[in-house]
Amino acid sequence: MIRFRLRHGYGGRAVALVLCMLLYASAAAAQQPAGGWDFAEEDEVAPTWTDDVRAQALDLTAVAAFSVLAFTSFFRKSRRLHLITLIAAVGYLGFYKSQLISIVNVLGLMGGNLPVFRYNLAWYLLAAITVVSTVLWGRVYCGRICAFGAFTQLVDHVVPARWQVRIPRALEQRAGYIKYGILGAVIAYFLVTRDSSIYPYVEPFWMFGLHLRTPVLLTMLGLVLVTTIFVRNAYCRFLCPLGAALGVLSNLTVFKIKRWSECKTCRICEKTCEWGAIRGPEIIKRECVRCDDCERLYEDTKKCPHHLIIIRRADIMARRSVAPVPSRGA
């Protein structure tokens, strides 16, 4: 059968076809690059700044809106707006976003390890608001923006006043230095080890994300929250290293709380202040969180001695002006 095909030319054609295929494969192999065939890939389009801003527009808008609310409550000295701001801070910055300024950021600033700016615009907006407001007015962040501080203040609104323990002023003043010791210890530890993982042991802010649920940390968190029930804002006043850092920065405060001349002898604001930031005629800037309590008293014409004295003087002058002048011949 094979002889028949070769005689009739079929075998010759088949051999010729096989030889052609082998020659083509050899030529193709010779032209193939050493690394294999380099097929053209589709170019990936890198996102632009406009794309990144657009992707974060909702977060930027939310942070901006919350900041407007916070500072509206600050400038208007409204109790209602202040309460709404605290609720919004806990709900949005706390449980929803878990976005707080932290001692980790202070360490990151020292070590050059901050979040990437381009992809964290909302956080940088919040950080800028924190720093600028602290320089201008003091620890506004601690008083109404920090989610954990807002949470402890809301606890104060719920817990009966009879449960709360009033710490003696002398002890309160000394205890206020503890947070500065913690801040110094954390910074020293970081400078030696370059390890910022110590932060959950000095900050309970992780409670909003619940991403570090270890028995030790949960026990520490429980102790802080129970203490908060009986001692107003205990963590913020005595233990918070971030509050200590902002306290140091608040020494640069531009717009200070005004004081009347009567403040030298009056003690109404000092007794009212829940943060222990007023000592006689002096307001301790590093401890003041601009809670508005004393500033509301300044404007209260029925409680503040400054206004009471003015009103009394005006009343005396009015009476003298209408009193009949005795005649010389009488």
C-alpha cells in the first residue's frame, strides 16, 4: 500500500509537507526571545488625584459636616448642640469610622510613619482641624470631637450624680500629672524600641473597632469604664497621653477664655468646672477642654458676680438720678 502511494506521488508530497513544517518551526524558534513570547499587555491607567478625591468625597464631606456642627456648638455655647455633637462623635467617628487622633499618630510623626496622605484625606482633615483648633482655642478636640471623650461625657449625663465621687482639689491637681508621665514613658519606649504596638495598653480607643480583644485589654477597658461611672472623665483627666500632648500644645493658645476682675475673689466657676482646670483666678490651659461651663456662667446675668455688680451699680445710679434734690432753704 505504501509502495503504491509512493509510486503515485502521495508519499513525496507528504514528506515535502513534513519538511516544510519542520523548517518553519526551526525559524520560529530562532526568532523567539530568550524570555519567551512577549505578548503586548493592556496598559493599566493609574488613578489620578481627581479620582482619589472623588473616591473619598463622602468621607471628606462627613468630616467637614461634623466639624461644622462641633464648632457651631462651640461658638454658640449651646448645651443642646454640645450634646448632639457628643452623640455624633461617638456614632460617626467612634463606632462607624473608628477614626480618632491617637498617640500612635504622635509616635508616627516622630518616626516619619504617618498614613499615606493621598489615600487618607479625611483623616488628615481631622488632624489639621485638631492641631489648628488647639493652637487657636485650646483642647477643643478633647472636649467635643474625640469619640472616647464624648462617650465618657455622655456617661456623665446618664449616671446619677449621687454615684459620682468628688476628688479633693489637691489630689486632683497631682493626679493630673499622671498623663504627662505616661506620655513621657510611651515616647521613651518608642525612641528606644521603635515599636508603637504599646498603644492599646495606654489608649482604650480600640474599643470602637474591637480589633484587639485580649483578656488583658478587655480587663483594662472594663476598669476604665467602671472608674468613669464614679469619677467624671477619669481617663481623659488623668491618664490620656494624647490629651497630655494636646495639653502641651495648648500652651500656645491664641484666643483664651476671658476673665473678669471679680474672678480674683469669686469661686463659682472653679466649683462648677468638672475638669479641674480653674484654680482661683487662673485657668490652666493644659487642662481646659473648652467645655463651655464657665463661659456660660460669664454670660449669666443672674449668677455671675460681674454682671450682678454692674446691675446693682446701675440700679443705685438710677435711684440717685430720680431722687428729689433737697432745697437749700429747707
